Amino acid sequence: MSLAAFRTALRLLACAGFLALLAGCASSHTAYLQDGRTAYLVQCNGVFGSWSGCASEAAARCSTGSYQVLARNHLDGASEAEAEASVAGQSYRVRNLLVQCQGEQFAWRVGTFVRRLPVSEG
């Protein structure tokens, strides 16, 4: 491989990496609320990221596909428009969605109940 071809390949690789950074992908992480309940922080950042991408990731993360939005961009109860307005001046758009899966709250309560049962000695 010649030096010119190698440089061209490096430039193409750098451009592809930069475009991947701008494109943004949806990802999710487990989060814990102050009262101990489990939630998920879904991030769909980037120029081409969208709230619908966050919604798809949240539905995929929840086993029932049903979830409740707790916050958008760390603003409790914010609509998509309000969350977009909070980052309007940024060149790299950040979109965070905090969701709780429907049914998770019941499972957490059952787990709490089970932990509080007295342990028998024997």
C-alpha cells in the first residue's frame, strides 16, 4: 500500500468516525430513583438523534414495552418541546429521557415486602 493510499484511508476513517459521533445512537442505563425504585436513563444525543429514537429505546428496554416518562433533559414532567427549548443553543443536541417501566413499581413493592418478612431460626 502506498503512502498516498494509506493517508486517504486514514482520512476516510476519520470522517466516518466524525459522522458516527454526529449521528448519535440511543443507549440506556439503569438508574435508581431516590426511593429505591429502578428506572432507565435513555440517551439519544447527536445532530440526527430524536425523541422518537429515545422512545424506541425505552420501549425496547421495558419488557412490556410500556413505560412512564419521569423527566426529559433532567426537567421533571417536561414535554418534548420544553426539553428541546432547554438545549436550543447547543450545537450538539443532548436528549435524556428518564423512564420507569410499567410493572416495575409493583415488582419493587413485592421485593420490599419479601425482604421485610421475619427470618425463621431453625
